[in-house]
Amino acid sequence: MRFHHDLPVDDAGYYGRFGGAYIPEILHGNIERLTEAYYRYIDDEEFNAEFRGLLRDYVGRPSPLYKAERLSARYHTNIYLKREDLNHTGAHKINNAIASVLLAKRMGKRRIIAETGAGQHGVATATVCALMGLECVVYMGATDVARQQPNVERMKMLGARVVPVSSGNMTLKDATNEAIRDWCCNPDSFYVIGSTVGPHPYPEMVARFQSVISEEMISQLGEQTGRGYPDCVIACVGGGSNAAGAFYHFIDNQAVRLVAAEAAGLGVDTGMTAATMQAGSEGIIHGARTMVMQTADGQIVEPYSVSAGLDYPGIGPLHAFLASTGRTEMVAVTDRQALDAALTLTRLEGIIPALESAHALGALDLLEFAPDDVVVVNLSGRGDKDMHTYMKYFDNEKA
Ligand SMILES: *Cc1c(COP(=O)(O)O)cnc(C)c1O
């Protein structure tokens, strides 16, 4: 397969048999104009200078690559944390939000639509809209509005309108449906998708905007270890954007083991899971052919994870492809394993991770490493938004 912008994707947005753009007629014009603008600006010097300038001075990049000594000792290997949790707004989502809104501005758009699960993408998009003086509407499942209250309040203070969605199990899938519906009715708006999902060119575009993560790893590993690539990169996967960014520059380097951690929920065989690669089958969701959790007749099965950011019944087509070819190893990490891993990191390193990132940390228990391996865990976000959930679990256990 030909590599297009370093990704195994063809001109129609296919990663092997996954991807493409399965969209209603009414969205064709929108997608066409977006694709045109994306390819026009992605190599534009002025666009990239503005993007890079904001990443540095507004987000605080490069995010540190931190050697976690006590965690390394626990696992008898060398563990480095890519600190996306230290970005402005507390997660990797801001990288994509900035580039997407810069693109929207160049397309002359004044109104931005976004969907959000845990609220991190909503907060990132609302933040950039405040910065650039644009109107912002964020769709969020009513279940997530309740369990991610601090992020809802942040979005409101930033001036965004948060629209609770009460269809389905009222989480990310349902919010995405509503955002797409809005875009159909308002073609003059720009839809900022928060992950490597949706119709082409979104998965490619979002992966590209997040690729700064592995770009920085290369130079940071070079400085710290004398070798510009690790033995292993581990990232959690909801739709797949932090993993895509962390894997991006290593996909073609077979010396690097790539591990993607899905949310197993209560267990992949319990029916209460969000581990799409294990519990899903091929289908179409939100405009892309990919792996989907669905019934035999194609109805979406409601996913479950303790982590709102991983509670999605699909997976980006890039990851479906990389897993199906064996390039990535998929592991499924349960709620319990993620919660334990979060507490372990907190007590060994003084870092409270996002519940999503805790799934990547939980994968450490499921893998084996050599003592001189260099392992990078992408710490996609910080845990402030999850304190309520953490306290609920850890308090119950003390009682
Ligand atoms: C949104 C989110 C995720 C999951 O989304 P991906 O697109 O799979 O990266 C993971 N971690 C954090 C902190 C998030 O906010």
C-alpha cells in the first residue's frame, strides 16, 4: 500500500478496506470543500507557522518526555511518559482543535460545531473558539453531561453553547449523530471532529494534526537515550487520535512495537465493554467503514466503559487497518485494571492521569518487556475531570 502523508491511506481515504466517506448526499459539498481546503493548507507555510506558533506559545509544546523512574523500577524496564496531560486544557485534543479552527478561519467559517464525550474535545474547541472569536456549539450526551460536570462548566464559561443529547444511551455516539445532523442543516458551519473517526478526510487530517506527538518523541528520545525511536509505544484508543499521533512517525518502522489499549469495561465477553476490535465486526459508523460494535442485523450495540472518552462503539479506520494487518497489538484493559493503574501512577510518580490514559498504563501489566527496552506511554490527559469517578471507586473500597 502506498503511503500518503506517511499514512497507509489512498486518495479516497481507504486504509485497506477500512475508511472511505459514507455520507448522505447533502454533505457531499461540505466534505469536498473541506478536503480541498485541507490539502491546500496542510503544506502552506503561513498556516503551519501559525499552527506551530500556537502549539509552542499557547499550548506549551513540546510536551515533556519524562522518564518515570519509580514506575520503570516496578516494571523492570525503562518507561517514559509523553506528557500530553501538561498541554493547555489538559489533554492532546487541543493540538487538533487549534489546527482545525485555523483551517475553519481560512475557509471563512464563523460558526464551529463539535461533539464531545468526556468533554476534553469540547473544552479544547471552546477554548480555541474563544481565542479566535468564533461561535461554538458543542453536542454532548446527557449521560456525559452528568458525569463530566467540570468540563461542562468550563465550556460554558468559555462561551460555548452545550447541547445535551438524550437519544440512545446518551453518550459520544449520540452526540456525534447530532453534530452531523447540525452540519447537514448548517453547511456554513465547520465541524471539528475530536478523533480519527468520521468520513475521509477527517481520520487522515486529525492524525496529521496530532502527529506532532511522535515528531517530538523522536527528538526527545534522541536527546535522552541516543536513539530516535523507542522499542514500544503504548496509547489508549477511543476513536484513536492520541494513538495515531503517538504512532504516526513509527508506523513504517517495524523495529517499534505499537500497542493500542481499548477499554474492556467489565470484560470483553460481558456485554459491558467498549473494546471494538474484540467485540465488534465490520460495518459503517459515522461515515466510515470500520470495526463496529453491532448486532447481527447492524444495530449499534451500546458500548460501556468507566471512561467517557473511550465509551465509543467504533474505532478509527487507521486503527482497524493497523490491527487487522498485525502492525499494532490491541489489548483490552478493564475498568478495574485502569483504575488500579491510575492509582499506581499517582502513588509512584505523583501524576493523576485521565481515566482514558489509565487504560494505556493498565496495558503495562499485560505485556512483557526486556530490562533495557525503551517504552513510551502516551499520557493523553490529566485526571482532574475524573476525580469524582476516582473518589467514588476508591472511597467505596475503603468502606
Ligand atoms: C478524548 C480522549 C481520549 C480518547 O480519544 P482518542 O481520539 O482515542 O485519543 C483519550 N485520552 C484523553 C485524555 C481524551 O481526552
